[in-house]
Amino acid sequence: MIAGILEWVGTTKWSVMLLESYYVWPLLESTHVVTLAFFVGTALMMDLRLVGIAFPGVPVTAFTGRLLPWTRFAFALMVATGLLLFYSSPLRYYNNIFFRLKIVLLLAAGLNIWLFHSRIHLEVEEWENDLRPPRAARIAGLVSIIVWTGVVFSGRLVAYNWFECEIQPQPGWVNFLAGCDAVGEEAMLEP
Amino acid sequence: MPEAWYPFFEWCEGTFLGSAVRESIYAFPLIEAVHLVALCVIGGAIIVVDLRMLGFGMKDQRIAELANHVRPWLVGGLVVMLSTGVLLFLGEAVKCFYNTAFWVKILTLPVALVFTFAVKGRLLDGLETGTRSRLLGSASLVLWLVVAAAGRWIGYS
């Protein structure tokens, strides 16, 4: 059903215009990449401080207080451009195994952020000046570094999908994970 | 001037590394992904300091202090960036030769590097937020923005 809805979304006027545009799509994607460097970059600096390998002497609250609004701002731009890029070709991304991996990693990153802010960060005053923050904070920082690196990797590989549904035969697990069956059935229905 | 460089670009593409990058379907995308992660590290290191120079972000720290903290990450990021960038270039040097975005990037990059280390880097001691710091911070952001955006744009032509 999701595939059917997304296939319809991909036929709407604005979606087609976006995909076929000569400048808008590249502009959106370069904005996505620049805001990525801004967002992931500033988040990584904070993570390195949390892990305890950078910014000694700078309290963690300088990051979670002063810098975080800017990190969030870049994140908002990145999500907005990302959604528009998705809107340009929804079904193709939906059946892209790297895109699916990216979404899973994004959810993991979100969970990590929520755990950090709803628990560990509540007592930040007690350890904000520690060169080596408590174990839980260091783990949150490390998880963030790993997961966002994974998001960047899978995001870049979305464009090089070696497991495109149209390229068959693929191993069964690939078709399963990419949800290729739906496309296969629809393709067969066409004359 | 550019025409005279053509044989050099052709030679680059024919090098062992150039052919190796081209012949594997996995090499180019994976090197690109590493290039992109390094971009994030550099972006973070540059933006934390530049925002501060503009009077935003981590205002409780001195500009010079932040610049000292990010320096190893900036340099490390640049080392990875340049090595992966060279590999990507070797893989498609002739395409780059005919690519305007490539020339914009490759000519802005040395300017950005010299500006960051020889100009901005030397004026940090005791620098407070003011017109001078704001000018330095904006110039840095614009230069690196051009390098990053032109880099992405190489892939569109």
C-alpha cells in the first residue's frame, strides 16, 4: 500500500517538476550537503567533547547550550531539503536499500539523542567540566559519531544503488530488504 | 592557460591509481563517502570558530581558545579530504578538465587554505568579537562554502 501511495505521489505535478528541473534539484542537493557539513560537523564536535578527546576545559554546556540552537537550525534545513529530494522520486527511494538503511540509522540517532537529553544531560551541571564525562555520556557521544558516519555513508550510496529493483536477479535477502517484490508485481502488470 | 594542462590531466587519469579507482564499481562511491565524512569534520571545525568570530555560538570561550581546540581535527580532516580528493580526481581527471565547477573548486581551495592558516590563523591571539573578527569569520565561511558547493556541483555536469 505504501508503495502504491508513493508511486502516486511521484506522479504529482510538483514532484515531476522537481525531478526534471535543471537547477532546483542540484541546488537542493548541494544545500543538503552543505547543511550536512554544518549539522553533522557541529554535532561531531560536541560528540568528541562528550567522548573526552577534544575541547578540554570547555564545559559540555557550551555545546548543549550555546552551539545546539545552530546545530538544530542546520538540522531543520537538512531535513527540509531531504524531504523535498525524497518527494522528487519517492518510490525509487522507498525501494532503495541504502535509503532504508539511512532511515533506520536516523531513527537510531534520534533514540540516542532522546536518551541523552532525557537522562544523562539532566545532571550535566555535575560533570560539565569533567575532562572525561561519565560513562553513559561517553557512550552517547560514541554512538552518535558511529551512527551519523553511517548516515553520511548510506546517504551518499543512495545515489549508487547497486541493488536497484530493476537490476535482477538480486539475492533474495536484497529484494526482501529493499521491498523489491512490490515493484516486480507492478512491473509485471504493465503490458 | 588551461589547454596547456590537458596532457597532465590525461596523464593523471592513466596513472595506476586512476585506473584502479575507475575499474572498481565500489571504489569511487566509497572514497566519496569518506570524502563526505571528512567534509563534516572540517565543516564542524571551521563553523564552530567562524560562528564565534561572528559573535554567535560558544560565546563564553575566547576565539583563540576554540581555534586551538579544533586545529588537530581541522588538520586531520584536511589530510583525509585531500588524499580522498586526489584519488577521486585521478579517477576522472579528464572529466574534471572540462568541468567548470572543478576549476572553481580547485582555484578557491588554495585561497581558502592560505586564508585559514596564514591569515585567519595569525590574527587569532587576543582577538575579540568586533568588525575585524566578523570580517574574518564571514570571509572564511564564504570561501569554504564555495569550495564545498562547487565540489558537489562537479557531479552535475
